[in-house]
Amino acid sequence: MELQATKVDNANAKVEAKIAKEEIEKKSNKIANQLAKTMDIPGFRKGKVPVAIVKKRYGEKIEQDAEAELVREALDKALEDLEIAKESMLGEPRFTKFEKKDEFIEMELEIGFRPEIALENYEELVPEFEEPQVTDEEVETRLKELAEAMAQFVENPKRKVAKEGDMVVIDFKGTLEDGTEIEGGSAQNFELRLGSGQFIPGFEEQVIGMKKGETKTIEVTFPEDYPNKELAGKKAKFEVTLHTIKEKEPVEINDELAKKMLPQNPDATVEVLKEEIKKQIKSEKLSKLYNEELKPKLMEALVEKYAFDLPRNIVDQEIDVQLNNKAASMNEEEIKELRENKEKVEALREELRPEAEKSVKATFIVDALAKKEGVSVDDQEVVQTIYYEALQMGRDPKEILEAYQKQGLLPAIKMAMIEDRLLTHLLNKKMKKEEAA
């Protein structure tokens, strides 16, 4: 085998090879001999099938396997010559030439490998920021909100008219203009918080002002974007009877309430609760500052500071992802135009290249920095995060996880979690360093 491997730069290499016909035949014979020892063909004892019969039946497949093995051997030899570890090779090699000739196969391929990044003085890039402060007024407001959230709805016999914020118990029956009863549009003794937006626009507003025991016909129109397309944009009438009006019972802010809100602390007082609320508000402000301002600024600075070569195949993969995302927002006519115009596709790919390179560069920086700082995310944490988010959306966690696995999204989710944790780690380091000073 003739082979020449050359490093193009610190992240890409080119391999040129010629595989002689004799080598392919020798490898094919070896594979055929191995198959002959294990194959079970009628008319022959197992393991005693003549090699000629095996080659006659499976010759084309054997030759393909032989070529594939020789390509792998050529790639392994190229990595060895270039002193590149197998685990440093990224993605699949990209063939730029593969020609079968009478006496040999001539091939050229490109490989991408992990670039080495000299990470120095990155701590200097962490932006300056002031630690968020929390006022007494903010604590008092939050405390009142929490107390109100714990308040129970109770019936007030003196109340006769429903107002916004009340919990009412109603019967309702919905019909369309032609008198057709709306499927799922009827209920009895249904509890509804007025002002919650639980019902379609216009419904709750017309319940406000109803008297206890009153029956009223409410006219509404389903929104054009209503999920049930059979009802979207249609007018409807609901016959509503109001049975009960409940209002929130005032909650006294005292040590007993503090103990209920902090069950892990049996000695909790209002002052202790206020301190916990202050910590929570500060954490929320810090998280907002980190996510909306400091993390993007830090990531931008890191990408700007470090210059290194990028594996072309990985950049092209990222362009593919961005191109698919862009295509998802196109109409059928635009997609058809792209399919029929290769030049336009290439122009679009080049338009996406700078952003793709920036994204790939950021990924390598995050990966290298995370290793240097000892920041990691294990697979179990990724699964737990997916489960939690699925439950938050009211979806089946197993279904979401399986969908992500099929789409190959788990590595990207994991890298996003590592990036978030790394940037938080660097910002916290700076804050602690300044506090110590």
C-alpha cells in the first residue's frame, strides 16, 4: 500500500493512498477463509464449505468488506504516521477521491482532529460586576406574595357578587351557533379562579359581576389559533349558573407561618424567613445577571481571545445543522428552489459558515476550559434535567428522552449544561476572590 499523510494545519490532515489489486485479493481470500469455517450451507458440513463456493455466493460483499478493512488500515497507519491518537480524531473521514482502477484503488481523504488550545490568562476575561443588592421593601413584598399564595379559599356567606380574584363554583354548558353541543364544553360544580385566564377570552370577564344563584348566557368567540381547529374562530354560547363565591382568607404573617414555610427549621421565625427570602431574591438577581449579561459577554470574550485551527468536517456538520434549522422555517416554494439550485445552497452554506465556525470554536474552548477547571456533567444529570423539564411541560419524560436519543441530541444537551456550569463557576470564582479581597 502506498500512503502519504500530511497535516494541513493543527486540526486537519490529508491522506493519499493507493491500494493494489493484489492486496484486495489477499484480504478477500482471508475473509472468505474465515467465513468458510463458520458458514452453514446446505450440502456441506458446517465449517467444511469450500472457499470457492463462499466466494461464488458472496464474492461482491466479501470484496466490499476487504476494501473497507484496507481503508481502515490505511487510516490507522496515517494516524500513526501523523502521531495523532485515535481518540483525537473527530467525526468520520471525508473522502475527496475514491477511484477504482484495473490495478489499484486510488483514494484521498480528509480527517479532522481535536486542536490543542493554549489557554492562558482566561481569568482576566471574566467581566467585572457588582453583586446584586436586595432591599427591605423587596423582601416585604415577596413575603406578602408568599403568604397570599398560602391563603386558602373559603366561602363568605355575606358575599353576593363575584369579582376578579374570587374562586367561584359554576355549572356551564356550551353550544355553537347552530345549537350543536360542544364536546367537553360542559361541567358541573366546576371551580374557576376569576382572572386566571383558564377559559377562552371573554368568558371569565362575563362571570365577574354575576350574583350567587344567577344563571346567565355568555357569548364568546373561540380564538383563531385555538388548538381544536373545529372550534377555532367560531362563536359559542355558554349557559352558566353560579353556585358559590369563595375568597382568600387573610393570612397573618407570624412565626407560625414561618415554621410552615420552613418545615426543615422547627425554630423558624419571621426574621429567619426574611433572611431566607433575601437569599432567594439575591440568587434570582444573580442568576438573571449571569444569564442575560455576564455569560454571553464572557463567552464572546473567550471566542475573541483564542485563535486556533478548526476541523473542517466538524464545521461542515455545524453548517448542516444550521441549514436544517433555517430550512425548517422556509415555505415549500423556498425549499423547492434550494433543491433545484445547488449554487444557491452553497451560497447559503457560506453565509452560515462564520456563525458555524464561531459555534464550533466556542465548543472546543468550553471543553478545554471545563477539563482545566475540573467542571463536568455526568450522563445521569443530563437524564434528570430532561425528566424535570419534561414534567414541567406536562410531557412523558421517557418519551422525551427516547426522542432526544433518536435525534442524537444528548451530547449537545450535555455540552450546553457543561457550558452553563463552567461559566457560572468562573463568575463565582471571581465574586469570591473579590469578596476575599
